[in-house]
Amino acid sequence: MSRAIELIIEKQQHLGFLSPEVPPEVWSRHRQQPKLRLGVLASGSGSNFEAIAQAIADGVLNAEITQLVYNNPEAKAGDRADRWGIPKQLLNHREFPSREALDDAIVAAMQQQQVDWIIMAGWMRIVTARLINAFPNRVLNIHPSLLPSFRGAHATEQALAAGVKVTGCTVHQVALAVDSGPIVIQAAVPILPGDTPATLHARIQHQEHQIYPRAIALAASGVWDEG
Ligand code: GRF
């Protein structure tokens, strides 16, 4: 790769083509509402979980993460919860006989904490009606593509293989079909010459961290439901 292309990639590493802002009226409505109680589900690194914690610490998001539920003992998200002093609970999917049984345990944990919204932040399990019906229209997910393109576990690889020039990330309400459900916010991200799944995912993640707190405020403010 030429140095010129490297420089373009460096400069545009964190560039989003379109990273929508939430209007000030939505923020003011959000901040006048009671503090949201969020329960976060994460399976891996937890950078989105931390971005939400940071937005709360910065006073951007009027919320509290009441607990992190994670399903892999090695998930870095668990370490992040410790650093932030956020209670965490391991529900290891391997110890449950079915997806429904895992979801019942999640619902019980979240209801016990009186959680308002479930925030899936890199939750690598397919959720069932048990979870969705217990929190109707109150489960959000983030996915590293512009849905409905590139559903599933390898969205960045799929985007590169398809040769598209723009991809991005989507926050959406969770429905039964994987990576479907009404879209709350999307950000578009360029694919640059020489991108690998890792460089592209890093650029997408930068946008994910911007849009997830905004999507929570937007969805919870009720403005979004009003269309
Ligand atoms: C994100 O890219 C998200 O879109 C996908 O899983 C990844 C989780 O990243 N669902 P992190 O664990 O929040 O760093």
C-alpha cells in the first residue's frame, strides 16, 4: 500500500460520513425524564458498554447502568464493569439447557433490578420471545452494518466481500428475526482502499460509540415512537 493511501486511511480512521445528531429538543426532553435504568448484555470486549457508561459519566445520558450481564467468563466487558464499579452477573449460556432458559434467567435478573431498557452491546446470543415479550419495544441492539444489509456475525467481512464503498452501523429495536426490527439510528462509514475487517471494524466502532448513547436517548424519549 502506498504511503499516500496509508495517510488517507490514518486521516479518515475515525471519519463517519453521516453520524446523525439528536436534536436539542430530544436531549432536553430526555433529561427531564426520570433517570433510565439500563441493563446491558455483552459477550465480548464491551467497548459499546463502556461508551454508554462514559456518556452517563459525562452527563450526556440521563441513565444508570444497573448491571452488566455477560455470558463468557473471559469477556473483557466484565473487567470494564469492575473498573466502572458497575455490578456484573455472569450467565454462562453453556450452563443453560436452552436459549429460552438463558433468556428467562436474564429477564429475572433484569426485572429484579427494575431495569427499564435492555441494551444489547455485542451480545452474541440469539434472543427468544421470552426476552422480547418481557420488555416489549424496550430491547435495543447495535449491529456493524447498515441494516438490512449484511445481517449476521460477519458483517464487516460481508461488506468487504460485496465491494460496497459505504457501510456503517445500526441501532435497532430487537425483533425475533436476527438483526431485524425497527431502526432507531444509523451512521454511515466509508470503506477505504486497503481496508481489512479489523481496520474497517475499528472505524465502524468509533461511530457505534457515538450513536448508541444518542439512540438510547432518542428511543427512550418517546419522540421516536411518535414518528
Ligand atoms: C460491535 O461491533 C457491535 O456492532 C456488534 O458486536 C460488536 C461489539 O463490540 N454487535 P464491543 O464488545 O462493544 O466492543
